[in-house]
Amino acid sequence: MSTTRFHDAHAHDVRHQQGGFLIALEGASRPDGTLDNEGVLAREDRSRLLIGVPYASAGKADSGLPGPVIKYHARREGYSPEWVANDLSRFQRRVALVDTLNSLDWPSSAYSSLARSFPATQFLFCHAGGYDLLDFVKMCRFIGNVWLDFSATQHIVGWAQSSGKLTFAEQLIEHSFEEPRIRERVMFGSDTPWFDQNDAVKRVVERAPDPAAILMGNFERLVARADLV
């Protein structure tokens, strides 16, 4: 692990990653070990492709957060797809990270509708839908501006750990690494500090046909397509 270079496309702290998206959390309930918007932007280092990602809080809708990259967390903030669409239109985001971990108020179609409505924006659907994993793998196959990471989900279904296995979900993750029309838009994410980077990186190295693409190359492709550096 110490010699494996990787970008972490879904991290809230800097641990072992070379670069990736360093994602903020805001609000009074922000857990220990995570950073707010000011913190992630202060730690940003684009020379190593470590990109700070501010977090859109519902309570700060009037002030707005201008910038090319943003994270939306509907399950935590309670905003609607229409709220997100308005923000995307207002600030012309180039990359939108969207939490997808089984928000009961957002059907899978709400995510695909956003991606199809904003073709100039690259959408990274964090966690690849959780228990709706098949829907998001399908989106990535057919919608060219949809990207996935399996952070959190890979642990929940047991792909990156030895317990709680959901075989079909494990097969879908590995199918995504192999399918030519999907594999170039799948990248590594850990959701650290909640989940460990080490076992997830180790699993990618063991199971992905092209680990370098998942761990490094696809993230760099997204950054280039969005003209972030």
C-alpha cells in the first residue's frame, strides 16, 4: 500500500493519496476528521491534482458558492433536484459531485435527468447509488458525462471487506472495471475517514484488470475533460 500511488476521488481528509477530490462538509454536525469549505480549499494543491471541493449547504443558498467544482449532498441537506439544477445553471459548474447513497427522496431517475439536462457538466455520482448500484452502472454505460466511484458502497456490500457480502453488487463493481463503455469513467474513492483507504486500494490492485486506470488514470481524464488544471 505504501508504494501504491492513487488519487482518492472521494475523501474528506488527506491520508495516503497522491491527489483527488478533497471534499468539504459543513454544518454543526460535521464529524471529527473532516474539513469545512475553507479547510479543503486551504489544503488544495493542484500541482499534485489534489482539488478542494466545497459543499453546498441548503442554508447558504442565497450567498452561493461560485467555482467550477461543487459537492451536493441531498440526503443530508434535504434539497430537491430542482434546487441543484438551479445552482448548476447559476454557476455553470464544470464538475458536480453528487451523493447518491440511497436518498429516499431522490429516485435514480432524478440523477440521470440532471446529467442529461447539463451535458457540459461532468457528474461524479459518489457511492454509485448504494443499494441502487445497478441503476448507476447503467447510467454510466449510456450517459457520457456520468462518472462513478464506489466509495462506501464497496464496503457496505462486502467487496472491500470480508463481511456483509452482496454477490451481485460485487459482480457489478468488477463488471464496471471490465466493460469498455464504463471502465474509463470509474475511479477510486474511499470516503475516508469513515472507511479505510488501505483495504480498498488493495482490493483494486488485486481485482481490477487495469488498476492504474482506476487508481490514477480515470481521475486524471476527468480533470482534463473539465479543464480543472
